[in-house]
Amino acid sequence: MHEQDVVPARRWLRGFACELTEQDRRNAGVFTRWSVLWSLGLVASTFALDGGWVPAGAPAVVVALAPNVFGLFALRAFMRFLRETDELQRKIHLEALAAGFGGGVIFMWGYRLLERAGAPQLDTSDGLLAMILVWAAGLWVGMRRYA
């Protein structure tokens, strides 16, 4: 396909796409489904705990930890995707993960100092959001670089 044959929106979206085999698509789909279940579980647990719908003690601990089961399955699915994909995809994803981890660490330690300088205190999930955003940016850059 020639560049002039690609509509502008698709040209822009091409940076988010990569060549995946059918097996890679399946593995990525499994990871996505577990991740969505994990996210929904986190939201449901948050509402249940904050709304006082769960008695304190052991039941609250079970509700708080329950979404982690989905997270473990998501992690397992992502590890399978990495193990079974080709070298280029593995390189793109591992470089993006390294950037996400490093960017998250820099953000969290840097912001910790800003808090001591008077900035408002952030929640733990804000650092995780920074990691995820840098990871996504790393994927985008890697896919554009090697596409």
C-alpha cells in the first residue's frame, strides 16, 4: 500500500498498529480480557469497600484482594504473549516496559521531592498511571520505529 492510498486518520493510527500473527492476536486478546476483568474487579471492590457494603475484617480483606486474582491471570497472559511472539515484538514490548518502569520510578521519586517542597500529596495510583502512560508511549514509539 502506498502512502497516498492511506487516509489521514489511518496514517496516524498506523503508529498504534503492528504486525501480529494470529497467535499473537489471540494471546493479546486473552491479556486484554483479563486486564478488563481486573479493572472491573478493582472498581467493584473499591465501591464495595468505600460504600461500607462489606463488613470489616476478613470479608473486607477478601474483597480487597479478590481483583488480584484477575491481575495474576493478566500477568500470566502477558508473559505468554511475550514468550510466544517474535523477536521484534518482544524487543518493542520489553523496551516499552523498561521505559515505563524507569519513567514511573523517576516520576515517583521526583514527585516525592516536590511534595516535600509543598506540592499536593498524590495517591499511589498516580505513579502507576505515569508508568502506564510511559509504557504506552514506549509502545507507540517502538511500533512507529520498526513499522
